[in-house]
Amino acid sequence: MTPHRLLLLIPAYNEARRIEPVLREYAEYFAGRHGDRFQLVVVLNGCRDNTLEVVERVARDHPCVRWMDFEAPIGKGGALIEGLKLAPFADLIGYVDADGATPPQAFEALVLKADEADCVIGSRWLPGAVLHQTQSGRRQFASRVFHLIVQSMFWMGIRDTQCGAKVIRREAVEKIHANLRIADMAFDINLLYSLKRAGFSILEVPTEWTDKIGSKVNLLRTSLTMFLSVVRIRLIYSPFYKLMRPLRPLEVWVYTRLRAPLPISGPTPSGPNQTAGQVRPGPGGVRE
């Protein structure tokens, strides 16, 4: 069987202090196993530090590393929506967080199961998961409340929608990409529900994970934003969505007050102020 062409996306926002060892570890691990069929693309999301310089430095040592640079903040979800536009140049597309919470071997475990489902996701809440550093009590409580909200609205039967480790087949990404509208951290709900609605299979497997210090998440603001976005996703798939258009200015005001990236209101447009030429043609098949 021909090895899969694998594209790994890492969204990054002001990650200069901690992304370099993550990139080097992933590049060394996967280039050694997949050769030129592996590409790692960092999607920089409105970075104001020297994250780009760090990525460029790593890329000089590891040709499999590429990047997309967006000058304006577009959110984690927005960065992944843009990165997923590269799906035609790979067989499998995955993503992990820039903090290294998911080690390369745990991500590879998802890749190895890619023939069993259209989307394979890591879970911190299934038996067999290895948690080296657990979340604080407040974050665990918020996570479980959010899970109950998501389950009551969508009935997907997924224990951990938010774990930042997922692998998706190219055909599935291409089919549902136009339905990806959520630019904040509720993007995962948008992705998974779009896959379910389109009839694609999702396999949830226990993963290895470490809660990293230095999180930039404001728990209250992020929770409110994600709740608002989950409600928006639910409304998109309801007969009342068209009736909500007059409330769009109010929605914009609320997201702006929360300092959150606005949802995309239509088919995914090109991101603002993308630096051209940073995702270059390469032997792994990723190109502009």
C-alpha cells in the first residue's frame, strides 16, 4: 500500500517562546518515518512577536516545514479553515496545538488508524488516555459543562470534541470545507458536526496529552465565545437561521466586545493580508 501523503497544520498565535521545540520534534519524528510525503504547515494568526522568525529558522533545518502568515488576527478556527484549503495536496490532513500538548507519537497513533474512519480524533476522556499533567479544576469543570451543552444540542456521542489532535481524509475535508464558519475555539464543533451531517465516520481514540503552562486562554471570555458560537452552529442547521439575519449587527457587537474572531457568514473567503509565497511547492505535495 502506498504511504499516505500527510499534511500537519499547526495554528500559532504569538508562540515564539514555545513553538520551536515542538516544530523540531514533529519534523524530525515524521520526516524520519514518512520522508518527503510529510509536510508541516504553521498558520500564523496575527502574531505580534517573532513567531515567524522562529518558524523560518526551523524551516532552514527542516525542509518539510512551511508556513502561512496572516497579518490580521483570524482566530484558531480561522487559521485552520485557511490551512485546510491545502487539502487537495495531501491524502490525510491533521492538526495539533502549538504548545506541544500532543506528542508526535500520539499524533502518529491517530494517523495509523486513518484507514478505519474518515476522521480520527484524540480523546482525553476515554479509558486508556494518558494525561501527564491534568487541567486545573476550573478548566475541567468548564470543559465538562461545555461537553454537556454540545451533547444536548448535537447528539454526536463524542466524549472530547476539543482535544487539539485530529486527522481527516482529504475527501472529507473537501466535501465540508465550505460549511466551516467558526473562527474561534469552537471550530472543532463546527468541523465534527459538518462531518457527521455529511455522513462521514468519526473514530474517537484515547490519546496521550499534557496540559501545558502558559495558556493564553481567558476562561470566562473564551467560554462565553464558544457558547455563542455553538448556538450559532445550531441555528445554522435550523429553519430559523434566515430569520436571524437582522440580528447580525448585534452578533458582530457581541463578538467584538468579547475580543473574539467573527464567524464567517458565507462561503470561506481568502484570509486578510496573507503573505504570498510562504507555502511553497515541495516534494510532499503541498503548494500554493
